[in-house]
Amino acid sequence: MAVTEARAALPGVHRREGLPPRVRIWEVGPRDGLQNEASILPAAVKAELVTRLVAAGLTTVETTSFVSPARVPQLADAEEVIALLGPLRAAHPAQGAPLRLPALVPNLAGLERARSCGVRDVCIFASATETFAMKNLSRSRAEALEMFAPVVAEAQADGMGVRAYVSMCFGDPWEGVVPEVDVVSVCERLLEMGADEVSLGDTIGVATVGQVVDLLDALARAGIPAGRLAVHFHDTYGQALANTLTALECGITTVDSAAGGIGGCPFAKSATGNLATEDLCWALDGAGVETGVDLGRLVETSMWMAARLGRPSPSRVVQALGGREVGTKEEGR
Amino acid sequence: MAVTEARAALPGVHRREGLPPRVRIWEVGPRDGLQNEASILPAAVKAELVTRLVAAGLTTVETTSFVSPARVPQLADAEEVIALLGPLRAAHPAQGAPLRLPALVPNLAGLERARSCGVRDVCIFASATETFAMKNLSRSRAEALEMFAPVVAEAQADGMGVRAYVSMCFGDPWEGVVPEVDVVSVCERLLEMGADEVSLGDTIGVATVGQVVDLLDALARAGIPAGRLAVHFHDTYGQALANTLTALECGITTVDSAAGGIGGCPFAKSATGNLATEDLCWALDGAGVETGVDLGRLVETSMWMAARLGRPSPSRVVQALGGREVGTKEEGR
């Protein structure tokens, strides 16, 4: 395929001062990506996606969500996907590197479902704004946090890893600017109740680099260590990679991204969702930042997934390296 | 339209330390963008594009290219476009702000054509690598530079502004890594022969942020002031905005971009060419960097142009703000 040839054009490694030596990529494609796609894929395809992502070197792959099937029909088969991943889980410890296959749980019922099929890492989903808490969780921010407290406590008592997402950390479509103090207080509460880490979400993709610095400064001043934070940028306005690199310069070392940039197609089929893992890896490979990811295998995986979804990947890297081989009506010349 | 509403979601202005207070955008869409599009547009549409871009606040808009019509049929009507821009030129001085409408000239014959229809700013096009010089200019790098010397001398004698593009400053598809010393020596020669500024092109879009810093450091060490340089990134691998912001942190204050990200569609119709001016403006507006551009009017212009080209804009901002109103087969949900 064309990947090796095109990668040869990558002009060497140029360390960028201020970036960390190693970044942990938290791959969210199978969950955050697929829940926002129009297509509903078979469980076997989802499990194959996770398996391919792990084979490409990703060691943290968020697999699915134990939400109401009526609400997110794309992920209605969470139990089946987890069951299909049994062999992957079983095989991996032998290789030494820790493999984490977290799943989202909205409440205690979701935690029960996840636990009973063997999930060992869970994620909860809070909001920095009142309006989004009401719209997404049907309760106030404070009520949502209280709902999460026993979920975190039970998961921790069971030895599970717990990550908390905070959405709308930068802008909110109903409230506009999100005050830093609101993000700080939600993060503080989530860490107090026992979450291992908090992922700061730019759910609508409006953030710019100065705001990233300002928010991370505010969190640092509140005594929250960068090691307990991750960043989660959507590329709606083309800012995701620049914002991510800025966050890395501020001490963040965990980054969320989705293979192929899948998910989040508000208007057009090729509009973008999450930061594409490939575009992130191109940047980090070039800057000499270790990720453990094999970009060629990752691009192959996203080309395969694009064919399953019946649309080209919005990732620039996938378009550049794989475009010729993804057969869709978009091709032409 | 939706632009105003969606812009309200832009979460305020957060100054980013290290960025300049003001950036000059050198809009290349009508030339670098359209020369790489499949569609051949009527001269009146091209002139309207330039006129709309100026109305959106861009004060430097590269209009066309006086190359061989056989070689670049997309821009075969350079004289006609320039003639149609006469009223724009005539009207503008009254407003006070300087308006520049440069055109590309490949050689003395091109300079003559440009001059005889009243062009006052010209651009020449050199290469940092031997292979691309041979392929694009049919002569060695040194021979190409000698060909340009009289073009620059004549243009300057006539009081014209002269910009020199240097392509393949980071990676070359045939040669791979491009040594910084080669870029430095070509830039030195072009400035010595009298070019006002040099635009550093990442023609194949492979550069990453550390390499941008390294090349700009090398140019600074050679005594070339940042004020005589511009950066010109293509978004082939999704790195254009991050690279541009990095260059601004290194003291660059002139940035090339194309409204709507038009141009450069190697594989897929929605693949990307230049950095999209809208995505750049979103970043700079958010960081409090002045550009003079009205983003809403610019997005309207790119939506209009997308309809003329019969395909959606690859700009993330245009997709997000204008996607609903650009009627193409890509829309759906």
C-alpha cells in the first residue's frame, strides 16, 4: 500500500521544545466516534475495530457505552461487543504492556451491566454547564455529580479504573463562554469523589489556543496536577490539533482522539468529529514524541472502517495516504 | 444566516503569549487555490471572488498567474481577470488602507503580460530542491534562480512589489527530507536579488511543528529577518494550522492561506489544499490577534465559491457554519 512510501516523505524527526517525551493516546473512536455516526454497525465489526486499534499499538481503547439502547442505538450491543473482546483481553497480559478497554457508564445500572460482563475500566460523563447537564443528563450539574458519586465509589471499591469526562469546558451552544471557575469546581468534585482522571472536553470544538492555556493555568492554580487531566478536542472549527499541542506544552500527557476522526457529523457526511488519531500521530511522530502507535497500521484500520461506514474518513492523513484505496463516490480524479 | 449565531459560541478572546498582535494574511485562494481545482471558472466569477475577499477585509489577495495557459488552463484568463478588477483597484485607494492584488509571473514574458495590464505586485516561484526545480521549472535550482534575477530586477526598476515563493521547504516527494541549508541558500539568493519577501512553502504538507522551529531558527542564524519571511502551509496531513501558529510564535507575521481551503485535491474531492483562511481566522480571532478579516463575510464567500465549484469547502469552519446552506450531494442528515 501507499502508506510506507508516503511516510518516507515525512521529513525526519524534529524535537519541539516543551512537548513531553511520551504521550498516552486514549482512543475514543469505537465509543465517541461510533455513537455519533449514522451507520449502526454489527457488534463483530466494532470488536474487530477495537482489535485492529490494539494491533496498531493503542493500549487504551474506549470500547462502548452502557447507556440506554433507545437513546444511543449505535451502541445498543455493548454486552455483545465486550464478550467478543474476551480473547483480546485474555491474550494481552502475556505481552506485558497494560491493555485498557474502558466503557462509558451513565449511572449505577450502567455500571452493573459493565461489571457483569467483565469491564475493568469505566468512564462517567459530567457537564461544566447547567444547560448541557439538563439536556444531556436531565438534571442539574450538582444533581448529576451526586448521581455519579456512588458510581465512582462502587467502581473503585471493585478495583476498577474510573475516568470522568467533563463536557462543554470551553464553550456551550446555549450558554456561550464557559467560566473557568465552573470547570475547575466540577473537576475538583470529580477528583474528590475518587475519579482517577478528568478529561476536559471541547464538545463543540470552539476553543482556541489561548483559552486552552488559560483553563489549564486555572486548574493548576487550583492544585489539580496535569497528570490527572486529559484533553479531548473536537475538530469542528479546525482547532483540535493546535489546541492539543498547546495542552501538551502545558504539561498534559494524555490525549483523547478517534481513529480516522470518526463521529460528529452535524451537517455534512465528511464533517469532523474528534481529533483524528492519525493527524495527532503525524504531529507527534514528527516532533519525536513517543506514542507506541504504528501509523501505517492505523491508517489501514481507518480505511477499513471508512468502507464499513460508507464514507471517506475526515482525517487529513487518512485522506492523503489512503484516499486512493477507499472506494466511495467522493473519489474522482 | 447561521454565522452570527454560531460565532456567539466562540468563547471570547484569550490572548496567547508569544503570538504577534497583528498578522497580515496573504490570501492565495484565487491563484494557488483555483489553479489546483478541477473546475475552470469564468473570469467574472474569479473577479467576483477577489472582490468579495477584499470586501471581507483581506488587503492582499493574489489574483491569478501569468503562466502558460496550456500548462494551467484554470488560470488561462489572467488578463481578463485583471481587467475586471480595474474598478476594485480604482475604488480602493480612497479608503486609505493599502490594497495589493499580486499575480504570479514565471519569467520575463509573464512579467511583461502582467505589467501591460497594470499589475503592480508580482510573485516568482523558486524551489528548494533540485528535483522539483527540474519537474516544475525544467531547469536546475541555480538555473531557475538565474532566470528569476532579471524578472526581479525589472519589476523592482518599475517600482513593483516582488515576493518569491520557495516550494518544498520541508519535504520533497522525490528527495524526502529537505536540508535546511538548501532552503537558507535559496532564500538568501532571492533576497539578494531584490525580492521583498520570501514565502516558505510546505508544498506537500508534511512539516511538523519542531521542523518549523528548526528551519526558522536556521534562517534567523543566517541573518534573514522574520519580517522578510512568510509561511505557506498545505493541510495535506492536518498540520497547517499548528505549523502556522508555531511560526507566529517564532516571529513570523505574514501567513498565506486560501479562503475555504480550496485547491490541492490529489485524491478525493474534499481533500485539502492550502490552510483555510477561515480556520486561521478562527484561531487568530480567539487568540486576540488582529487580521482585519470579517469571518462571517468570509464564510459567506467560501459558501458561494463552493457552490461555483460544485463541492463542499474543506474548511472546518465553513463546514461548521455554512454546511447547511451549501447544497451538494454530500449533505444528508
